[in-house]
Amino acid sequence: MFTWISKGARAAPLMLAACVLAQGGARVVQLGSPAAPGLAVAAPAGYCAARDALARLGQSDFVAFVGCGAGPAKAVLTATVGPPGSAQGADLSAPTVAAFATSDAGRAAISRAGRAGSVTIHEVVPGEGAVLVRLTDLSNRPPGLGPGQSWRAVFAAGDRLVTLAATGADQTALPEADGRRLIGAFVRSFRAGNATGT
């Protein structure tokens, strides 16, 4: 249950380490192939795909975005999109997600190091048609990620399970209010990019 947490949390740092966290140019990354296009992952204004940022994560797709606007980037944004059918039967209500995320098994799944004690869940709330999770993971950070709190958004896009994340960039912590606004903007951008399929 909730493989979106374990896959997105544990493997994403390895994906980030393999990415070049520099501007790649595109705000929208199309999943699938030209012959069989899938969902589009669209970042909010000011963020572009990192170079070599699209990767396969088991059967899921992983995409990373970095700041490409004026001034220093506040965050690294990532999206993990499960395969077709991954959202079928999943209870994505805030109480169910909160119950799992705050359990020992859930916190261990969220932890980059697989240790429940390294993760603190600060809140789990509905918002933007998703479930938003604010957390701190004290596990070792991969290059390019900042310290402190991060946000996750979990929702279904058609029959696919989607996890979006916003984490501070480099050595910069992401302030709570900025993180909340950014994860909300990321959800809205994703949905707008798939207006006929979400």
C-alpha cells in the first residue's frame, strides 16, 4: 500500500544524484512516446526541467525541475507518476494518508534512509484536490537538496498515482509558507497540463 511514498522517497534521491541540477529549458515534460503519449508533467512558472531529469523508476516515471527564473532557485521540484492502474482502489483521503504517513512503517517508507526516526510529519491536509504532507527528513541529503521541511502532494491523475514534491534547493531551507504556495502551484500546473485527462 502507498508505494508512492516508498518509491518516491527512497529512489528519488538516487535519481536526483544522477540528474544535472541545472536548467534544461522545458517547463513541460511529456511522458510516454510520440506514438503513445502519456501524461504531461508541467512545472509552475519559474521552474524548468533539469538536464537528463526524466528517468524510469521501476514502472514509474520520475521528473525533476529546477529554478530557471530571475534570482536564486528556492526549491527543487520532483514528480513521480505511477504506471496505468496504480491509483485504482487507492484510498487517497487525508485521514488514510495521514494514518499511514505517521505510522512507523510509513515514516520508514518516506525516509531517504529507510529509518522511521529520521522523519517528522508536521501535517497532512487536503488541498488543491490532493493530499498535502509537510515533513522533515533528517536523513543525509543528496547533492542539490536543501535542509529542513519539504512538501508532498498525492493525488490520482486518471488511473495513475502521482506524487509531487517541493524541497529546498542547495543549502537553502524552504520556508513553510513558500513551500505551501509552491506545492499548490505545482499541483495546479500539473492538472492544467492534463486538463482533459485528470
